[in-house]
Amino acid sequence: MIEIDATLVQQLICTQFPQWAELPITPVENGGWDNRTFHLGDRMSVRLPSAPAYVAQVEKEHRWLPVLGPQLPLPIPIPLARGAPGVSYPWPWSIYGWLDGKPADCVHDLDRFARDLARFLSTLRGIDASDGPAAGAHNFHRGGSLTVYDTETREAIVKLVGEIDAAAATQVWDRALTTSWQGPPVWLHGDVAASNLLVSEGRLCAVIDFGCAGVGDPSCDLVIAWTFLDPTSRNTFRSAIGLDPATWERARGWAIWKALITLVRHRDTNPAEAKKAAQIIRNVLDDHSL
């Protein structure tokens, strides 16, 4: 990853979009890891990929977000301009309109939130996906087959023997791999996390960060059931989203894969992240046992 700060962004804006050169540039709180995000004045944001793996997302978002946005029940980011490599920055980048709201961590009525989120994702799933981008490296295979992560997941389980219920985790993973999406490819967000769901006055008001969007199997969009929702709102979400039990089995696979590798990565270096990952694993295993 390269160093991306407000000075670099200011230089890029001044050289490529001089009409906005006088606007203040400040980092966005919790401005992201895959991309760095900055305020540009009061009503725009600048978003820059932080590494080569995220560069393909720029073109994808400029191509598809203006198509998806008008068909969705809540606002999503709409690109206003695309920047080119310049100064010491080597990749394309984007300017978006700003969306008001706070990350969903502050939601209190999870049941209503679950219904609102299910409505958004169901609408997204119903948009014509015939020409959309299939799963691949651009979105870390969201919407594709979990077999891509089979070796990584099993290695993580072995490393965590004694710390988790390895047998149950293996069963969740094996069950996930026995099913596949039987319908036509559908649109998916790819990274449905509390940080990408904005709320206002306690209600879901916007959905951001479509870098992992694509078309395929929507099971990855259900992971928030264990990363954020509680058992009651999880059941509400399950009822409202309208997907079959096999899709939920693959969703557990997506959830436990990410939690396992996160726990392995952070258990000795970042206790807070490791604790979150361990709780997600417990949530998935508890739900699986019902």
C-alpha cells in the first residue's frame, strides 16, 4: 500500500479538477482500508484505491452505480468524476457525491433495521444482471464458489484447534461446499457490513462501498446476520430476505471463512479484532446447531 494523505489528494484535485481546487480536503473518519476516503468540501468525497488489488473496482463502480442507483430504494454513491494517475499516485480514482448518515453501529432497533436491509438487498437482487460483472479477483470472488477459499479455511481451522470447536467449524464449511446457487446470476453488494450501511435517526438511509459488487450467488450478502444482527433480528432478516436454506448454508460458509482467517491473523497482534472474529465464529456455530 502507498501513502495517501490530504496533501496528495489536494495535488490531484488541483491538477485535474481545478474547479474544486479551493474546497477543503479532510480525511473521513474510519475512511476505509481497501480505499482511502476524504471529504471534498461539504457535499463530495474522494475515494482512492490503496493497493493494486482494488484498482479494478474504480471502473466497475463508474460503469454500474449510475445504473443501479435509480432502481434502488435507498441512496448509493454516484460517481461525479473519475481521476487519472498523477503526481505520485499511480491509479485511477473517483469523486462521489456525499451521502449523509452514520455507520450502523449505532442502531438500536435491529428488527426494523433487518427488514429495511432485506428490502434493499431483495431489490438489488431483482435488478437485471445479464451484463453485470461475474465474480472474480475484482471482488475477491464474492458471488462465486467458496471452493476458492477451501485450502485457506481448512488451514485456519487446523491452526485454531483448541481455541474453537474445530469439528463444528469443519461441518459448517463442508455443508457450505455441498450446495451451489441454482438460479440465474443476481446482483450482490459483496461487503454488507455495518460500516457500509448508513443510518439516520435510527433508520437505514444509504448503502455505500460497492467495490465488491458483482453478479452471481447472493449468499455472501447474508453474512451480516452473524457479524451484526442478534438472534431475533437475524430471524427477521432470514424471513424477509426470501432465500432458501441452502443459500443460508453457503452464507455461514462465507461468514466462518472470514472470521477464521481474521482470528488467525489477529489473535497475537490485535486482541479487539480477534475477539470480534471469535464471537462471529460462535454466532455461526450456535446458529448452525439450531
